[in-house]
Amino acid sequence: MVINFLNRPSVPSDLRRVHRALVLRHIFFAPRGSRAQLARETGLSGMAITRIIRELIDAGLIEEAGKSNRKGNPGRRQTNLRICPSGGFVIGVVISAFGHEAALFSATGKALARREMSFESIQTAHEAIEVASSTILAIIQDVNIDASRVLGIAIAIAAFVRTGTGTVTSAPYLGWQQVELGRGISDRTNIPVVVENIADAINMAEQAKGAAVGFRDVFLAHQSVTCGASYSHEGKLVRGANFSAGQIGHLTVGESSLVCSCGDTRCFNCHASGWSVLAHLERIDSRCFEAGKIKSYAMALARLVREDPKRGTPEGDALFHAGHQWGRTMQEVALIVDPQAIVLAGKMSEATAYVDGCESAWQNAPDKHGYKPPKLIVGQVPAIQAAGYLALDSFLYSPQLDLDGLISDGTSTRRGGMR
Ligand SMILES: [Zn+2]
């Protein structure tokens, strides 16, 4: 999944890198762990753990964080370990109809600086790549950190993406086709890049640190101007043969008075999307979806969601009705993929009346021969944070991590001979 344009190893053949990543991830997800606990949880030997911890401390990635009593053995004290926030940094970028922004994250996932990227007057993908790259470099300069510790960039984009190469195969609202986004930004910033579809990025972030922690079979519906989805089975994304899995917007649901971007009047997009609500409320001027207007649809939708209309008003009722339709269709989807949880994400998940509609459909699910619908979860990870986690997952808590590069940057005298 991770692409790396700087010729660092892309296939981790080194088992040490894998073990190191395993230990780092454990400390990230369960701070206050001890060496003994790590050995138990990772299955690595005590000796291996001791060596890896030494390396990670030398590289400035983790630190000892005081002592505590051992569980069940109050007489013995253990040394706790935690991630060093300034041990490594990553950049997260979001490109969607609702805005374009970049943010710098610490090793613990905290956003340290954010910047909007204005693509308003931009005509070409080439120009967008220039703007994104210069924004990223400006953020790094702004925050006065060791730039050599910026490990990677993750871009979450509302588009179809070939993640292996970082190619945006199609981004309808930007009018992009076959854009080498990852390579373009990596070449200009000299930092490795991973590019991911926005729904997929949010899905993985919800499982790592959001509302879907503990679930690994998750169907995430990204309800915004249009409807998209991401599905992960056993913690792995299912992308489809053409990298276009999850196009729920064009599921045939039933007749409507609206015309979807595909020309059909029966699509899920015509019933449960933000665009459909705007069209029914006549907040936009046409009942036919026009791809060139996605930006203005997004602005109108952001306004409507900010108003947060209650049921009993035309706006609140339209949102509730669309949410109810979402819930009914998701029950059909659940019959096909049988996920542990269905996550509602995207702009619509911020509208109370829409969420109420979704939940009402869930509560009134028809009994299909004893089938129990999966848990319905409202997502909580914003897209920019999801991009940050994706970058951390790809470049820090990953076998991709180049530890030697961190150790030899002057923070340690233990150069060479470490691997
Ligand atoms: Zn359609």
C-alpha cells in the first residue's frame, strides 16, 4: 500500500524492520507499556525487545516515562515507555470538494500546524501539485522542527486512486484524469508520499483511533455531496479489480425526480446524498447533477449542515428522510458484505437530522430470518486527521521507517553497526 518514490526499500525484506514496527505500534496504541509487557504482547524474545527499545531510544523515537507497579505484582516496579512526540513528523493533506488543506503532525498524531491550500484559480493538475508542494514546505519551515525528521506525506483525496503508484485515475470534481499526484509532490518536496481515496483513509483511521476501534470488518459510507464507500475485511481494504470499489452512489434504489451524474434517475445518490437534499430543498438551481458545480454544491451543503436544522422544518425533514433512505439501503449492503460495523462518515454525518434518520431506519430494521444488522457507528475522525494517521501508519509505524537516517542525524553517537 505504501509507495515510496525515494528508493528507500519498498518491500521490507528485513525482519528487523518488521519487528521494530511491531514494537513501535504497540507503544503507540498502548502507552505506559513496559518491556516485559511488550515481549508478552508481540511474542518477541526479551533480548530482542531490549535491543529494539535501545535502538528506538537512540533514534529519539521513544522515551522512558517513569515507573509504575506491575499489575498483580505490586512489589515490583516496571519502567514505562512512550512515543516521543518530536521523534518524527508527518504531513497529512486533504483534497476534497469541501476544501484543500495540509497539516503537520507529531509522532503521536497531534496536529501542530495547518494551512489551507487555495486551488480556486487553478486550471491544471500541474499547478495544483506546485501549490500543494510549496504549502507543505512552508508548513515545515513555519514550525521550526528538524526537517530531516519529516518522514512522509499522506494525501487523502476524493478521487479514484491507484495507491501503488500514487496515481489519481479520476477526480471528477477537479476534472483530473491520470494525474501522477504522488510522484509530482514527492519530486518537489523530496519526501515520500502515499495517496489514498478519502473514504479508505477515514475507514482505516476510524479503526485505528476513531469510533471503530476493535472492528476489522468495517463498511464505511462516505456521505457528502455524493455517496461513496470503503470496505475493509480483516483490517485490509478491499479496493476492487479496477480500484473503484465502493461506488454505492450508483446503486439502483428507486425512482426519483432527480438525475444522477450517470444519467440515471434511480441512483442512491438521488435519495441519500447531500446533493439530493439540496435539490429537493431547491437550494441549487438544477435537478440534474452537474460535475462542474461540485464546488458550489459543497459550499451549499456546508451551509445547510452548519444550520443544523431540526425535524419539523422542511430542511430537517429532508435530511431525516435522506438519512432514513441511507439506513434502509445500508441494511441491504450489510446483507451482502456482513460487516461487524457500518460507519457513517462524511459531511452528512455532521447533520443531526440526517443521523436521526439513519438511526431510525436501523431501529426499525425488518427481521430477515434472524439476521442481526451490524453495529451502526457515526464516524468521528476528520479527514485531515485521517490523512495524518495514514502518514504515520505508512512512514513511522511501518517497516518503511529508516531508523539509520534518524540515528545518524547527530542525535546519537551510536552510528553504524546498529543494524
Ligand atoms: Zn448514478
